[in-house]
Amino acid sequence: MLDLFNIFGLVPENVTRAHSFEFQRSLVANGFGVALTYTRPFGDRSYDGLPLVCRPIKQALPPQRIVLAYDQRYPLTPAAEAFKAKALEWFSERQTFSSI
């Protein structure tokens, strides 16, 4: 996440890591700052029922690398193999990711 600030030459004043995604959303919903996330979760309320507002980043951002890593000393389970195949297929079909 700090790369988003570095791209624009900014340094956040305070950085705190939440222990879970929902804890982060609850902190924000209760007025304890703002949060940046890579994904937009379903729903616009925290678990304690308070409203949340999501705002997209307007500026175009450079593509981020996505890594699928596993220990090759151990065989993948059938479910992991299926996920790997689907992920490779999905990303190869998108122009944004095909050159990476």
C-alpha cells in the first residue's frame, strides 16, 4: 500500500496495520481514520452495522505484480492445481496482465 503514496511522492503521517480486514473496516466506520484496500468488499456496512463509504482512486496506477507461490517440494492438491490453472487462464486473458 505504501507504493501508492510513493508513486505520488507522498508520505502518510500515520501507518497502522489492522489484524484483520473486518477490524480495519470497523475502525474506519467508527471514525478512527481511513483505509486503503486492494479489493472492494461486498456491502457498505461494517460488522457492527455502521456505514462505510468506498472511494475509488481516480489516478491511473501502474500495474502491480501478482505472485502465485508454492513450495515445489510438495505436490499441489487437486484443488490447488485447479486454482493455479484457473488463475493462469484468467490473468492471461486480460491485456493488462498479459505482458507481465
